[in-house]
Amino acid sequence: MAGGGREWDLAVLAGRADDAGEGRVALAAYASASGHPVPDRARLATFTRARELGAAVWSLGMAHQYPRRYREVAASWLTRMLASPDPAS
């Protein structure tokens, strides 16, 4: 899969306030200002998933070092990752 920095940033941008439709507005503003088309939602979902997996791994490492502070955070991320389908499948 080609891509990288731009798609990663756009996935983060689109996911910030998507329930209110602000993610779509932000992506449209990006396309207008940059002249680059916005990748489709399926493509951005792959980068969103990678970002979430990174957060899950980070929280697991922090829970190992600081269990009282991060145990519940790590458990929540792990549960979410195991319960949600892979967007690439």
C-alpha cells in the first residue's frame, strides 16, 4: 500500500469531530487549499486503524511501567482493538 504522511494526517484530521460533520468540512477545506483530492474513507480508515493500534501499544507499554495509572486505559484500548473489525478486510 502506497501512501503515508498525508493520509495519516488526514485520517487524524477527519477523525477529530466526525460526528458533527466537521471532519468532512476539514477534509474539503484541505482539498480546496492544497489542490490534492481527499482519499476515500476506506483508505483513511487504514491509517486511522494504524494510529489506534499505535495508541494501544503505547498504552500497554505505559501500563507495564505505571500499572495504577494506565492499566484501565490499556485494557480499554486493547478491548476496542480486538472488538473492532480491520478496515482493510
